[in-house]
Amino acid sequence: AAGVIQSPRHLIKEKRETATLKCYPIPRHDTVYWYQQGPGQDPQFLISFYEKMQSDKGSIPDRFSAQQFSDYHSELNMSSLELGDSALYFCASSLAPTSENTDTQYFGPGTRLTVL
Amino acid sequence: GNSVTQMEGPVTLSEEAFLTINCTYTATGYPSLFWYVQYPGEGLQLLLKATKADDKGSNKGFEATYRKETTSFHLEKGSVQVSDSAVYFCALLSGGYQKVTFGTGTKLQVIP
């Protein structure tokens, strides 16, 4: 079965540079979520989108922005990178919850960002 | 708010031993409950889930039962293998378009 695709898988940037992470959800999934997992930590929710509109927002820094496009893929843009942004960034996707399905989130493999 | 508490690790077991990882939760409404597994250097994989009270999720020999009365979702496996070595996250989801709330993760190491 098709899974969530994230690119790139690994990214190395210098401080103050910018980075763009991409996420392609499972086909027919219209909801996308972004999480950040620091070393030895549990994933922390950043932001989510449903039908190209932001649906929820967590602890996302103002330096970060994200959007969802008409084909439902999403991009996380990170500017003025700091050493503390080094982490594993997960994208997850789900169907919008209805009475017939649960809103189970399926996670991608993650993008490992290293800021030097 | 929502929260998940799971037993701290690391947990070290011999192969074929019985595994229990405790998980309790606090949530508004009626959450869906999940166990995710993260193998070394890899992403998060959904291991099993339960969406209502008394449901039992199961996969790959792992089981967990949604206990509303004790607000628990403990993970069990009768006989662990070396290949089960990973970090296990208990998680919940309450309401639509909501973030998944994770526990802190429990690292399991199975030795031959």
C-alpha cells in the first residue's frame, strides 16, 4: 500500500539558512500534519491542514510556515535556521474523520534536518 | 488537556519473555488510542489502534485493550523477539483535525 512520502530524507543546513521540506500524503488523504521530534523526545505537533486550509496549530515557531496545495501535498518552510531546529520532521496524513472512518494518522519516514 | 503517561524505559528483556508496557491517558471526550513503533533510524509506524471502550487492537503478536474505567491502553506481547527492539509510543487522538498526543516513548531492548 502507498505510504506517506517525504523529501528530502536528510538535509544539512548552516545557521540562518532556509529549508523546505515536502510531504506527499497517502492517496485520497486530504489532511496533513507536521510534527517535530528532537533527539530522544516524543514527536511534537507543529501544524495541520485540511483541504488546503490550516486546521490546527501547535508549537510552531514564527520562523516556520507551511501550506497545503491543490494536490494535497504540503511544504514546511523554515527560515533563519537555528542549531535547535536540528530534529526529525514527520509528516502524517489522514482522511477527514466521518462517521465511517477514524482519523488515524499515518506517518512518513521523516526528514532528518541537521543545522550546523 | 490531553496527556499520555507511559512507563519509562529502557526495558530490557530476554528473547521469548513476556512484554508489558503500561500506558494511561487523560483526555476530553472519547479518544482513539494508538501504539506507534519507531525502529532505530526509522520513522513512526502504526502498530495497533482501538477506537472505543473494550476494543482490542492487535498486530504482529502485540495486543492492547482500551480500558475506559482505568483510562489505560497497556501494550502486551507473549513472546518478544530481538527484532522487536525499538521505541514504542502510546498515543491518543481526541476529536477531528486534532494533533496526536504522544507519550514519552519506551525503549525496548530484546537480547538473545
